[in-house]
Amino acid sequence: MIEPTETESKETMDAFVDTFIKIISEEAAQDPQKLKDAPFNTSVGRLNEVEAARNPVLKWKKA
């Protein structure tokens, strides 16, 4: 999933979409099975933000 910031202009978004379509079209022409098998890896479904807020896992390195 791609989520742009609110500051991106419509022109920037249109250029991004055009580029994205071009890349996917080229991949589909070269290896259609690759697109049929997508997605290759998926992240976790929905993060439990309440659990993360109540039980934070803090890691840092001592300098």
C-alpha cells in the first residue's frame, strides 16, 4: 500500500501513477505469471495499537 503525504500535488501524483503503470505493464509483458502470483510477501494484517501503547517494547544501544 502506498500512502502519499497531504503535501503532494496532483501533478506529482499523476506522474507517480503513470510511472507505476508503465513499470507494471512492462513486467506483465515480460512475465505475466509474476503478476498472477503476487503478492509475494504480506505484512501483518492490522496492528494492535492499544497493545503497543500499553506494552511498549523499547530497544536502544548504549553509546
